[in-house]
Amino acid sequence: TVVTSIDPNDKLVSPQKYIQDNALLDYTIRFENQATASASAILITVEDRLDANLDWTTLKFGDIKIGEGTYTLENFNKGSLSCSYDVGSGTIRWEFDFKTGANGLPPNVVSPEGEGAVNFSVRARAGLPAGTEITNIAGITVGTRVSFAGKPIGEVIHIRALPTARDHADEPFIADDRQADD
């Protein structure tokens, strides 16, 4: 009998759609071992290559969620966790090994027991022109199965030149995505 884990996943970013120059972006990459999986996920790798329009020097790792627990890199106790950041390529990588200290990420029969997430923040580069797009998709490997997180619609962020009082002193400013671009 072959036993496997199954992992639906996604990637979230806040704020979404339009941001100001040099805005801080908070990312969450979520993964799950589906309830229909026949085994716990023992080895999980999450990898994200940052967009070139992000200021890689502002990267900050956030918390990690496994089941009902929330951890930092320093207090993770559900197994082995290796986290790395390649400054040259902008690649962030989390490697979970649940062979020791836990029984893996179980099938998600009773949510959130089979769910996990990693969080990080990074700023958009300063000086980007209006209309610049920021996109990226995370790769997730569970065992030897590779999948990708991130829906293009949820991952595309546009730098928007917001009017200032000096630019439009005689016009009302409406902060609305439906506002016509100048």
C-alpha cells in the first residue's frame, strides 16, 4: 500500500492590488495536508523567490503556524526547521523535517490540525514608477511532490502614484480602486 500526503495551498499578501511607493508587504504562504491524505506529511519545503521590485534588504521573517501552534524560528519545537535566505537570488526557503519531535503534519480531518503557514514581510523598492507590477509564486514540496502557491490575481500588486495635495489642490481625492488613473 502506498501512503501519501496531499497539500492544497495558497499565498496571501497584504495590502492587495494598489500600494504606495516603498510600502511594506506582509506575505503568508499556507499549506495543508488534506483530510483525504492517507499519511502525515513528514518533509515539507516552502520556497519563495522574491520579485526584483522588492527591497530584499528589508526582509523580515515572521511567525510559523503548525496546527494550533504559533512559533518563531527560535522556538519551533515540532521537529527540525531550517530557514535560509539567499541574498544573491532573493530566495527564501523553509525546510520542515517532522521525523523527530512530532508525528508530522497529519491529514486535516479536524481543522487546523493539518494546516501550516509561514509569514514574512518585505518592502517594495523605493522610486518605482506607477504601474510597476510585483509578482511572485511560492513553491511547496511535500515529500517528493511539488506544487505551487499563489494565484496570479492575488499576487499582482501595482505601484500607484497617489495624488498629493500639491498635485491636485483643486480636486477631491477619493481613495477607491475604481478611481480613474491620471
